[in-house]
Amino acid sequence: MFVPEGFEPPLELATDLFSLEPLGPEHNERDYAAWSSSVGHIRASPGYGPDSSWPHAMSLAQNLADLERHARDFAERTGFTYAVLDHERDVVGCVYVYPARDDVHDAHVRSWVRASQAELDMPLREAVAAWVGGPWPFERPLYEPLLD
């Protein structure tokens, strides 16, 4: 079990610069535009890399199926994906909270922002790191730091 029975995942995180809400099919076009314009920047983000299996080319319909899978994971409490929204409610990134794939950590947190919003990398990472250390039930989350 990824999170304890009875744990209610947060439905939002709001800062002066952005907000987070559960990612779902309603974000499809905005999400697709965000990541598809920023593949290089995402692959340069911690937790991804040049050999990462994502992002990869896909159609808008395939992206919708991916968002539907993330929404199912959220509903089934097996993983939690959030859209990062600017003040105009445009998708400018995503945050993923999923089980870790090692025996050391209890969660693996990854995030990315659009290349055109790269200045949000650090504020997002700082806010998410504090958030995951707050209402979440994790003792050893892995959230790889930005490199200088």
C-alpha cells in the first residue's frame, strides 16, 4: 500500500507564483502544449535525463489516455499527479508523487516546468519539498535536487 488507509491526499497547493491541482483529462490540451514544447528542458530536470522514457512523442489522444491513467492512479491512491497552473490557469508543469523503486525511499517525487517558465523550477521544488514533508505520510521521499 502506497499511502495509509484513511489518508486523504491534498487536493491543492497554492503559492504566490503557481498552484497545484490533481491532473486530469480536463487538462489535456494545456498539458500537451506544456510538455511538448519543453522536452529538452524536462529531460534536463532532476529525475529525468537524456535517456528517460518520457517525454516521448505522442498524439493528443495518447496524452489524454495518459492523463486518464494518472487520474485513475489518484483515485486508487497508487500515485498522485498534479498539474502546475499559473494565475491564468495555464498548465506550466506537473508534479508526480509515486512509490519509490528502491528499498531506501518510500516515495519518488518528480516535477517539471515548461522551458518558457524555467524560473519556476526552484520555487516549485522548494514548495513541493516542504509540502511533501508536511501533510504527506512519507518518511523518506526522494526528490532529487536541482544541480547548479
